[in-house]
Amino acid sequence: MARYLFQMFKAMLVCSLGLGGGVALFTLIVFIIAKNDSNALEHAVRMGLGIGQVFAIFALGVFIPLDISVKMFKSKGVHKDIWEIEQVRDAKMNGTARDVLAACREALLEIPDIKAVREDSENLVVHASAGPSWRSFGEEIEVEINPLAQEKWNVSCHSKPRSKNIVFDWGKNFENVETWKSKLQKSEMIDIS
């Protein structure tokens, strides 16, 4: 949760400086041209910071509840990972490496907006990418398959935004890993124990 709050602080700072900087520049131009005021820079900074902070507080007041409520709705009572943008789910499977790799690939193809799925059968990794949607600019999804015993495997699906500067994903990465896991759970290869 501390990481989430730190990301919110960064987003607030960027919103404040971004919009506030534009307002400050516009105010500076207006005060210099229209009024020829000697305190134009002071007025511009005050106006820019004030409007930037109001916008940042408003944006976070809207975006945080929307982001958290979507994740809470999609989690259906399991609130363990709702604070994280990058989501991870694990499962245990039985079968040959080839069958497990194929099942993981099929499960990835069930994810909405999936664009490409690539297998690395030597390293037992499946890579996928999801295209942009109204909630996200796209995600990178990776499934790692690690042996536990002969024909027993631990599979781990990681979903994260393509960009490192994403603060809100409105539950898209959460949905990706949950869709993948629910498809795997329908397989007869899943190890329930």
C-alpha cells in the first residue's frame, strides 16, 4: 500500500506541475503583454501552483476511488493484491512440459485484447502482449514454468503495464491474470492439492 500511495504522490506532483506549468506560462504571457506588470512572474507562479494543485487533488479524488473500486469488484472479496499495478498468479500443474506450455498458451489467448503470444519452449516461458484499451495503454504478460518434480510444474503469470509510468490500470492487469488462472483451472492438468 505504501508503494501505491507513493505512486499517487508522484501522479499528484506530475498533474500539479504539468497543468500548473501551462497555466503559469499562460498567466505570465498575459500579465507581461496585457498589464506590463513587474510582478508577472510572482502572479504566474502563484496561479500555476494553485490551479495545478486543485486539478491534482480533483483528479486523484476521482481516479483513486475508481481504480480501487474496479479492482475490489473484480477481486470478489480477495483484496490481497489490489494495491499493486503488476499482478502475479501461481498455479500447480501436472503433465509433460509440452502439454503445460500448450495449456498456458491457450489460457493466455483467452485474455481480452491479446495481440501476440510467443513461446520459448527451451526456457519454458510464454510471452504475450495485450493491446491498448480504454483502461490501459497495453500490458506485457509472461508465464514462467518451473519444474517441481517429474511432470509436476509451478506456473506463474505476471501481468504489468508496458510503460513504467502507469499509475492507474482500472483493474486491467488484475483481470488479465485472473482470466488466465480461471481458464487454467478448467483444465484437467491443474493440481488442486
